[in-house]
Amino acid sequence: MTRPPISPARQGALFALLAASLFGLSTPLVQRFGQGLGPFTTAALLYAGAALVAGGLRQPASREAQVRRGDLPRLLSMAAMGAVLGPVALAWGLQRTSGASASLMLTLEAVFTAVLAWRWYGEALDRRVAAAVALLLAGGVVLVFEQGQAGQVQLLGLLAVTVATVAWGVDNTLSRGVADRDPGQVVLIKGGLGAAATAGIALAWGEPVPPAATALALLLVGASGYGLSLRFYLLAQRAFGAARTGSVFAFAPFIGTLGALALGDRSVSWWMGLAGLLMLGGVRLHLAERHAHEHAHEAMEHEHAHTHDDGHHGHNHVVMPHGPHSHPHRHEPLRHAHPHVPDAHHLHGH
């Protein structure tokens, strides 16, 4: 008996949860290994690790659409926001606030991603998704209040982490435009640009050179938490859209909080527990989303990795390929109904 194909929503959610797990675990590790280092040095090592692992994950043009010259301005912007400003703000903030509270605050990345995806790409935000975003935002407000009571230094650290969430929200939204490109190639270019920029600033700023063991540890954290995680994030955006990927990715902070507790962080309070419950409720609301209605596809031409069993790619080949493959192809006008998410084929209005 043939098993039905996994739904786009579930496939996207699984990729996003993988990305969230890897990134979430990286946050307390960055706090531990980044102690005593400059924020630019820390960011350079993290994205150097991401670029190194991405080099081995590139796919041939027959399987994945390749990055084009026209993508360079977007990739430069992604590197500036996501591989320079984001990790530098996080590294600075982690040295001034607790790992548990910083991990939870990273949940706000989903809020900025969802709002920007709605504004830039017109991704639908129904009442369930809007409620999820509201709960995530409420949790962030509780965290700011809790850290304000802990003192000015703690609050400044948390505000720096918030800057990182804004930067990564912009980065996530920009990356939607290259989600159909080879994710290994995208991570390699973004990581290489970010590592080069932050390493240059670290040298010019005179930040201390880390010991070899510390540098190796941060390279490994970057390879998993920033390289592999970003690859899964891009695959989730391809299947799931930017707003929903960002919302499911909001589970990362809870994994990071557990990691911080396992590494000895004992800063958890009742306020943090309340913030965590609000944010967890937001993630749970989003995962329960199901969206289906009759909709029309207009004729379009584009290139991305695809298969011929998803109901949207019925074009012919002289020899039908097996599994995912990539080439320019045309979609004829089509009207049908099925569960869907705002991927590249479902950006219609509501």
C-alpha cells in the first residue's frame, strides 16, 4: 500500500523544528565558549564553521537551482543582518544576561519574521497565527519586565539580544527570496561573507585571539547551530513560507533554555516561567494550523528543486527523473483545493 505523501505543513514544520533544535542548543554553548572573547571574534568563528560545513553540502545543478548573480545584493544584505549584526549583538548580550532569559527572548525572532513576511510577501496571517504572534510578544514583554527588576546590566544584555532577533527577523525574511536556491550554496556564501567581515573588524578592533580549543569549539557550534540549522531553515521556508517557518522556529529558545539549565544556569524565576508558558502557547497554536480552500494558480515560469508527485508539477520529460531535480519549468493555469501553506506556489490573496 502506497503511503500518502507528507503534507507541506508537516514537512515544513519538521525542517523548522530540526533547525530550531540545532540553533537552540547553540545559544548556551556560545555563552560558555564566548566568555572573555570579543563579540566580533565570536561571530567570525561561528559563521566560519557554518561556511565550512556548507561547502560539503552543495548540490549539483541537476538537483538544486544554483545561486545567480542577481541574488548577490540579497545575499549581501542577509550577511550584514544575519551574519554580522545578529551574532555580534547576541554574543555581546550573552555576556551581560542569563543564558535562560536570552534563549527565551530569541522567541521574538518569530514575531519580527511573521510581521515582515506579511508586509513584504503578503503571506496570510489568519487569526490563529496572529494569536500565536501575540502570545510570543506577550512573553517577550514579561521577560523585559523580569530582567528590568534584575538590574540595568541584565536589561542591557537582554535588549542586545532583542536587537539580534530584529536582525535575524530581517535576515529570515530576505532569505525567503533565495529559499529555492541550493541551501548549501546560500549558507556557504552568507557564512563566508559574514565570517570575513567580522574577522576583519575583530582584527581592526584589537580583540584578543582565542585559544585553539575555544576556537575549535566555536567552529563546531557554528557548523551545527548556524550552518546545518540554516540549511534546514531554508528547506522549511521552501515548503512552509517565511512567517510559519519563523513561528515554528520559535521553539528553539525553549531548547536553548533547557541547555542553559543543563549547563548550570540557575537564574530561572516565576516570571521566566510565565514568559515561557506564553511563548510555548504561541508555538502550539501555530503548529495546529490547517489551511485549505479552493484557489487558482496563474501561469508562471521559475526554477527550483521539485518532484512530480505533489499535484503542481505535471510537466513532461523525455526521460522522467526519479526524486527531486531542478530545471526551469512552466506551470499552466490550475484551480483546485487542498491543504496548503504560503510557499512559492501559494502566495495568493485571501
